[in-house]
Amino acid sequence: MDYRPEFNKSKIEREHDVVLKGRNRMEITGVKEIEHFDSQEFLIETVLGYLSVRGADLHMKNVDVETGLVSLEGKVDDLIYMDTPSGGEKKSWIGKWLK
């Protein structure tokens, strides 16, 4: 069973930054929720939409649920932003994308 942290969405800043250091360490701010994660992919909801991080040996180093900060380590191969679909399509769209 995967541990999914509960973020305090009322205190998360409206800013969102991604800092990639040496392609193997990453800090992401403005995180609202971690939708899915494993050693090859993280799907993260940020204040500016969904962010997919793909690579190898990915894992969370640090999570601050009060401020919405997530630190990842592992080899990063790509970062992809996706707009949030409206209304009830959210779960089905993510479900289709993850297949």
C-alpha cells in the first residue's frame, strides 16, 4: 500500500516552482495532491495543473504538507504539464492516462 500524504490545501501558496538539480534531485512547490506514484512516475496536482514526472528509481525524499513542498530523488527523464479537465471528467481522464 502506497503512502499518500494529506496536504493542507488551505495553507498552500498559490505559487508553483520546479527546481531540478543535476537531473537527479527535484523540489516542487505549490503541490496540492499526489495522485499517483511509483519508482518510474509521479503524477502530482499543483496549483497550476497536473505535473507528470517520469524517470527511474524515483522516490520522495521530503514532503511538507503544510506548505505544499515535495522533494524527489532519482533519475528524471521528463516533465510534462497537463491542464486540469473540467467537472466530473477529472478521474476518468487521469484513469485513462495512467493505463
